[in-house]
Amino acid sequence: MRAHELTARECQVLKVIIHDYITSGEPVGSRSIARRHLGHLSPATIRNVMADLEEVGYLSQPHASAGRIPTDSGYRFYVDSLMQCPKLSRVEESRIEQGIRPSRGQAEELVQGVSRILSDLSRYASVVLAPKFAQNTWRRINFVHLNRERILVVLMADSGLVQQKVIAIDELIEQPELDRISNYLNSVLGGVTLHEVRKRIIAQMAEERDEFNRLMQRALELSNKTLEGEEEHVYIGGAANIAHQPEFADVKKMKNIFAAFEEKSKLVKILDYCLTQEGLRIIIGHESEVREMRELSLIASPYKSGDRVVGVLGIVGPKRIAYDRMVALVDCTARLVSKLLTEADV
């Protein structure tokens, strides 16, 4: 690649081709470029530039008589060097704010709202990796007796969001004892994760009198069960939007894509990578480790509660996705979700 060696004219032609291809989905020819965009250049000159761009791997020609389309490398150069991101309008920001705000402070409701608003505004598919119990800092925990074998755990995060989980128990614990355990755990909670709570309990068990050890032991057991077997939850919205794109008229391609959506562990693998990165990430086509996702692009950003990254949200679409607008949409949504979680005013 000679990305750093592209001339101003090459950059101009590449940018026009990408914009036209994103809009039409059809290969872009030199005459069309000259007529609609670069009238000061002849079609022959533009063809020479296109040939140079093809030689360095930024364009390809699907058929001998057709125009050119961008390659994954061409898109990468565009998003890294040529793209300018517009700001969303205040009306769109307000719509996102209203769409993501949960009415009851439930974490699941927040995540579903984010998934829905991203797919509605983008007209592509949305993906959201929900916050995990282990990543949140907690304000309060309550245990509710359901029956002899099951307890409902209700956790309120420092952000004000509420998460719930049903856990299995080996022996009956009546509600009064569950209340004592809740009260004890709440005395050591406050701006810490459940992992930190477990460390505090173990430290106190070494110091406290024997009559408190049973209470602490049960509190530790219930804390462990709350974190035990925690799955990473991925919410997908608007997956059918992808089927409307002309490049996915091929049934085999669509089957591969929906297989990736159904096997959520593959999406989790990509989103977990984004979770560990700083800021917004754009993964284009063959840059993805997941084979079924290589006809798609993902634009994703982590979201935070305070300084702690707790999840990832993003948009999945064809490689000719409108990168500039989708980056603005994902970035704005991640910022608003982080603000909501940090301010704890849900």
C-alpha cells in the first residue's frame, strides 16, 4: 500500500467513488465522475487515476466493462484519512436521549432502548453488549425468597440502574435471614464491585466473632452465586434491515450473516475486543476475525459509568455503510448513555 503517497487528485477521485458507491450500490464509472463531480477532469484522466488506485488495492473492477468499487483497504483509507464526520442535529440528539432513558431504571430496558434507537436511526442492525454484574459498582443489594430452591437478586448500581438475576440455592433460606444478609452486604457496599465485596467479607471473617461467621459465609455464598456463570448478553436490533441491502440479495450471504447473529458468541468476541479499546472502533469486512461478518462493517464504541467501561454499543451494516453519519450516531449515543449512567438520574 502507498496510502501516504496518494496525490490530492487520487484522494479526490477515491472519495467521490466511495460516496457514489455508498449511495447507489453500483460500480462507479469515469464518465459518471466527470459529469457529476469532477467536470474539470476528462474521463480518460479519471480512468488513469482509477487504474492507479486499483493497482495499490483501493479499488476493484467486478466486471471488465464495469466501473470500480472500493475494496476494504479503500474504505480503510477513507475512514482514516478522508472522512469528515457531521454532527447530529439537536432534534436527533433529543430523540436518542428520549429513546434510551428507561422509565423504571431497569438495565435491560436501557439496553433494549439503545438497541432500538440505533437501528431506527441508522436503518441498519444495532448491537449492544449489556453491562455485566462484575463490572458495575453497587449501591444496594436485596435478596427475595421465591421458593425453596430459588432467590431473586435485585441490585441497584451507583448509576441508579437496576439489574435482576434468579439464583439457585442448595438449602432453604427464609426471607428474614435473607433480609439480614442483604443488610450486612449493604453495609459493605458503596461504590465497589461484587468482587471487591467478596474480598471485604473474607477479610472480616478472619477478624469477627464466630457468631457472625455463618451470616458472612452465607453472604459470601450468595455473592458468589450472583456472579457465577454470568453470560455476556448481546442485544441485536433491526437485523432484517440488512436484508434490504442489494448486495445481500444472495441467499447464501444472508444465511451466513444471520448465522453470525444467531451464534451470539461470535458477536461477543468482536464486542469484547472493542470493550478493551479506547474510543470508537471501525471494523471493515475482512478485518473481522469472524468469517461470517466479512461482508459487513461494524462501528462500535464502549460506554461508561463514571470512568469505568461497562459495555459496548454499535451498528452493523454492509461495507458501503454511510461511515460518516454512522460514526456520528454511534459516538453521540455512547456519549449520551455514558452521561445517563454517570449522572445517575434515571
